[in-house]
Amino acid sequence: MEHRGILFVMTGASGVGKDTIRQAAVPDLGNVFYSISATTRARRPSERHGREYFFHDRAAFEAMIRADALLEHAEYVGDFYGTPTAAVDAALEAGRDVLLETELVGARQVKEKRPEAVMVFIAPPSLWELERRLRGRGTDDEIKIQKRLARAREEIRAVREFDFVVVNDELEDAVRTFQAVIRAERARACRLDDAQVAAFLRER
């Protein structure tokens, strides 16, 4: 029988580097299922439906909410984001660890529904540095940048709600810290079942 996987939730302000950390960290961890979110935001030129996000119009997204098909959902700077429940549960039941990348509102919803979830906050070294990164992306106008920074202040103030914090100052250090969190959770003694303990007791 497969052991149930561990649910990890990664949260942090827009522009803090969540995607970059995830993309660098996950390949070395093995057996991690990254849950692709659904969103109503416009697709950027480099993005593909089903790779970065599942892109939907507002009516389709609202239909998923009514059908209770989302583990979490939130509206962020005028767009909806959410996590389809079915894919998450299928991966966990198959024994795969699952990584969600959500906004603060969504992370709180997941924690309420799945209190066993491991919560990881990705923090910028400073708000000044976060603003520099947002402007460097060149994807948002001034109004949207200011909305993202206002939201970032709210998110950063909630950091103590999380189990772990990873500061993305130097990327390599942040990736190593994130990987250490995953590996430490996998090694918790409380996750051992009777068969694993019995294996430790074998004399030959």
C-alpha cells in the first residue's frame, strides 16, 4: 500500500521568486507533484495553457467555484486564482508529495481544510528589493505595481502563520533552504508506519 503524500503550500508576494525557487528545487527532490493552478488572468506570451496555469474566463472559473471543484480560490489584483481539488487528492493518494503555490487567502483556506499541510512562506530580503524585481519584470503598469506592493505588505505581516520561512536574497541559498524543508518533513518520525519501524528491527 502506498504511503499518503505530504501536502506543501508555498506562499509569498508577487515577484518574490516563488516560480524560480520551485523550478530549481523540485527536480532534485523526486516524487513531487506540482499542482497547476487555474486563473482568470491574461496569459503572457511565454505561457501555455496547462503548463504555467489553466487559463479560464471568469464564467468558467465561477462554475468551478459553484461545483466545489477547487481546494482554494482567491481574487488577487482583479483576477481569480484557484487549485483544482481532484488532481491534488489523486497525487496524495498515490503517495506523491504535492506542492501548491497560492496567495495568502488561498493558503489560509488550504490550512483550514487540510490542517496537516506544511506551510512555507517565501519572503523578499526587503520591500525595496521586491519593488525593484516587480519593475524589472516589465509586465505591469504603475497602478498594478502599487496594488501588488500594498498586497505584499499584508502578506509579509502574516509570515508567523507559516511553519517555515525562506528568504529569497541569494537564489541558490533559497533553493537549498526550500529543499531542506521538504527533506526534513519527509524525515519526521511521526510519518513512519508499523512496517517501516519493523524493518528497522530486522536482525538480518
